Amino acid sequence: MKSKLAAIILGLILTILACAPKEKTCVNAGMVNTRPQSAAIRLVKSYDDFRSQSAILIPIKESTFAIH
């Protein structure tokens, strides 16, 4: 009886831990081939205006860019 109760409690704890929110990481990196004069890439949400202040500027160094 005690072992069944312990197994149920352990199963519930494991289920709760498995469903806990986890930190997500996204890395965008690449190379710019056709714009050697550009100093940065502007990252904008699809529904925002390109000129908005919420845009993220990603610097281009030696024809490559990366954001973490």
C-alpha cells in the first residue's frame, strides 16, 4: 500500500517537473554577401513598421552577423 502511494506521488512530482517552463535559446547567425556597405541588419516583427523604434539592430562585422 505504501509503495503504491509512493509511486503515485513520485509520478505526480515527475509530471509536474516535466511540465515546468524551460528557458528557450534562439541564435540567429549568418553571412552578408551582397551588401558590403551595410553596417547593421534591422530585425523587425512581421507586423511592425520597418522604421519602428522597437527594431533590433544587429551589427555586421567582417560580413557576418550573430544575435543570441
